Amino acid sequence: MTVETTVAGTLALIAIMTLVTLATRFGGVFLMSFVTINPRIESFINTMASSVLIAIIVPMAVSGDAGSLAALVVTAVIMLATKKPLPAIAAGIASAGLVRYLGITAL
């Protein structure tokens, strides 16, 4: 399936992605309203967030370019130092941009 890359096609894709995102978020809340949260389920929910984060970060760390590796290292260091995610994320984004702007290909 292909969608034309016109303005209308782009807006249609954004609308479809918005609807799918809303359906999954509201659907998850609706389904979880029928589940009793016991310690085992709470542990599962808390662990899932870490699992998803790791599933995103590990491939980037293994096969990413210099910019993504710089972002990963800077974000981790600032997060450990400040315990505040927003400055860490901002610094990671800035470091990736700087490394890519300077054309650095290997760290």
C-alpha cells in the first residue's frame, strides 16, 4: 500500500496515526478497567516500561552512528548526575545534533 506524498496524503497519514494511537491508549485503559491490579500485575506493568525502553536503546547502541552513540552517552551521564530526565534528553539531542553537524563519523 502506498500513499501519495502530497499534502493531503501526508495529512491523511497523520490523521490515521492519530486515530490508531488514541484507539490503543483508550482501549488499553478500557481493558485495564476490568483487571484487578495485584502486586504481580503491578510488577509486570512497571517492568514493561523498562523493557520497551531497552528494546529501543540497545539496537541504537550496537549499530548506531556517532551521533546516536553521543546522545546515548551524554543522556546517560546527565541522567545519572542530575536525576532529571528533561535536561538529560535535551543534552542528548543537542549532542547528537552537534556530532552530526560537525561530521564526526566515529567516536
